[in-house]
Amino acid sequence: MTAAKIAIIGSGPSGCYTAQFLNKALPEAEICVMDRLPVPFGLVRYGVAPDHVGTKNVTKQFERLFAQDNVHFIGHVDVGVDISLAQLQAMFDVVVFASGLSQDRALNIEGESLQGVIGSGVLTRWSNDHPDTPEFIDIGERVLIIGNGNVAMDVARLLSKNAADFEGSEMRPETVAHIQKAAVKHIDIVSRSEMDAAKYDAVMVKELLKTEGVRLVLGHNAQGEHEKSMLLTQLAEQSHDQQGTDIVFHYGLTPQYLQGDAHLQAAVFTNAQGEEIVFSADTLISAIGFEASCKHPLQLRDLHTDDTDLNCGFLQHNVYCVGWARRGPVGTIPENRKDAKLVADVIVAALQTQDIGNKGGLKDLLSNLHQPHTDFDDWLRLNQFEISQAVTGRHRLKIKSTEQVLQWLNIAKQSV
Ligand SMILES: Cc1cc2nc3c(=O)[nH]c(=O)nc-3n(C[C@H](O)[C@H](O)[C@H](O)COP(=O)(O)OP(=O)(O)OC[C@H]3O[C@@H](n4cnc5c(N)ncnc54)[C@H](O)[C@@H]3O)c2cc1C
């Protein structure tokens, strides 16, 4: 077989793991992993909480992948904007969408556009210095989180930690100071499901109590028999005497509407009996999952044909999807590895049954790009720079804006 030319769109875990498996099975293949951002690694850099530095270390194995001559990172290329799918299909034998899901799922209730209502994706990206987020986010003293997965726990932890607890993290000191200024005293975590169906991992709830002054409290319908429910009950007893921030867990409540003039004042829920329950809140953070950005010109659902089979990541002839783009916003980083193996196996099998043409691959891609793009060497230099700029007690100091990243890289290129 002639060497295949493979384009992977998205350099988050699913894109990188897919590149890893394809590279293993087809060591001669040319693999280009593209990202709309000038830096790689998707939600590992911009989603995983900035105080979970150990989790972010998975990037080290991806860096070893990009160090190989046949695997390339091409950043600052938004597929569907800077280059079309049709162009990529003309240049590559296979195109794989590993583009994730970047938009917070809407609550779809009245009042959602009030000030003070934000998505957990926005908040966690902001805490990670994502270029698309504002400098500061409006956070009040009384916070309401809707959702009960690990992202909800991340948000509760970031808002309840003391400044000193961010030692060793990647969280920018200004971001920490901004949250400390909000002095969050009360966090309600409200979930539609019953306590026994809570989605968060036990370890995430336990971590909340590592912060001095945090008290876990059982709220509406907080009764259950599941191991996790018992743990929460036990942690609530254990933290009973703490004073600082209360985190109150409520279950079995469905959001109905939000109240406020311009700014959020309260959220109204109903319980199983149809009774209204009102929570006053300055800030509401929805943590109920993610979906594809409705603003992007390239929508994967438009690529579906009668032959599309998402079970194996097949979208249409030689076009595949993997990771969150394939199976929705569920699962941790390791689950994308399993996903990548499944889709890579399907691609390898399909390639064996067809002639690999003489596609131009990377060479053609680069000659068709009209905007500045980044490569893996750029990332290595930027990474080193960010680590070198870390202030005391921090792991790195990220350059936030895309313009600044590109500017710094251009300056760096000239001085090499
Ligand atoms: C807030 C949060 C915290 C999390 N914490 C953890 C954790 O602690 N541990 C854990 O194991 N998992 C965690 N996860 C889950 C984990 O991040 C996901 O499982 C994983 O990132 C999904 O990988 P992906 O590659 O499918 O998507 P992503 O990581 O989102 O990567 C998609 C990439 O595609 C790029 N892209 C999108 N559209 C285009 C386009 N048109 N052109 C070019 N590039 C494009 C994006 O810029 C992005 O880099 C967390 C998730 C969130 C949201």
C-alpha cells in the first residue's frame, strides 16, 4: 500500500489518540493533526481544571507522538472557515473529525439570557485562559450550579477554594484574586435526578473537603442508599462544624424559569409533587453537558448520509468522527483512547480495501493556507516560555490571546 495521507481535525485527546493508533498501524502514513487554536491538546489544556495539573500531564505522551517525523501538528487552522472539507478531501485519503463539542447545552428556560447566567464550559475555559473567553466573569456571593457531574464539582471546587489552595496549579493569580473578591459563601448544586443517580465520582466530592472552611450540606431530597449517597451523607456530618462556604446538594428538582430584571435574582424549580421551590442566586452556572457550536459553518450532522454509522465513527466515504464529536459529551480522557482505537481500526480496515491515491497531504495543505499557522516546534517553544514565565506557586503562565501567541511566535521565529 502507498503511504496514506490522513487529516485529523482537532488535537484534543481523541484526535491525538487516533493519531497514535493510526501511526502504530500505518507507520508510513503521513498524519496531520489540525486545530483551530494555535496550540494543541483541546480540553486537556482548556477544560481539565487548572488545579488538576497531574491530569494534564497526558500531553507528554502526545508530545512524543508529534516528535515523530511523519506526525504533524498544524495549529490556527479552523476547518470549515480557513479551509473547507472538500479541499481536505482532495488533499488527504482520510479525514477524521475529532473536533469535540464546545458549546454549553442550554437550559431552555425563561430568563436564561439574564446577566449572571453562564455555562460551566465558559467558566472552566475562562479559568484555563482560553482565548475565546472574557477577561473577567461576573461571579456573585451566592452561586447556583445546575447539574451533578464532575464538571459541576470542578466548578464548586474552583469557587470555594482559598487562594493558597491554588499553589502548584496553572490558575492565573488575577483569576484567583477575582474569584476571591467574589467571596462565594453559598453554593447550591441542584440536580434533576435522584441522589442515587448522581453522576459525579466520589473522589470529586471528597476533594471539595480538602478546602478548609467548606461545609457540605444535604438539601432537598438528599436521601439515598447508593454508596455515593452514603458517602455524601457521611461527608456532610464530618464537615458540619466548618465555617466559610456552604455547598448544598439538592436532588429531584426540575428548573422552570429564572427571575430578575437585567440581572439574575432567583431560579424557580419544581419537585416531583409539582411544588415550586425558589433559590435566590447572584450567579447561575449550568453544567448539563455540551453540544456542537451552532455558530460554526461546518456542522457534522450535515455530513450524515444513509450510510453514516456513528457506532463505528463512519460519517461518509473516507470521513470519520471520534471522541466527543462521535459519542457526545460523556467520558473522561481514557475513554477517548478506547474510542480512538475503535475508529482507527475501522479506518485501517477500510484503507486496506482501496487504492491510496497520490494525494498531496501536508504539502498541499500548507500551500493552501492563507493565514499564519503554527507547528509542533512552535508549541515546544511556547510551552517552555509559559513554564518559564510562571510566577511563584504556579506551574505555568499561559499566553491567553491568539494574537499574542502568534505575535510571540513570530518574534521568536525571527530571533532563532
Ligand atoms: C470542564 C471539563 C473538565 C474536564 N475534566 C476532566 C478531567 O479532569 N479528567 C478527564 O479524564 N477528563 C476530563 N474532562 C473530559 C475530557 O476533557 C474529554 O473527554 C476530552 O477532552 C474529549 O476529547 P475530544 O478530543 O473529543 O475533544 P476536545 O478535547 O474538545 O478537543 C477538540 C479539539 O478540536 C478543535 N476543533 C474544534 N473544531 C475545529 C475546527 N473546525 N477546526 C479545527 N479544529 C477544531 C478544538 O479547538 C479542540 O482543540 C473534562 C471536560 C470538561 C468540559
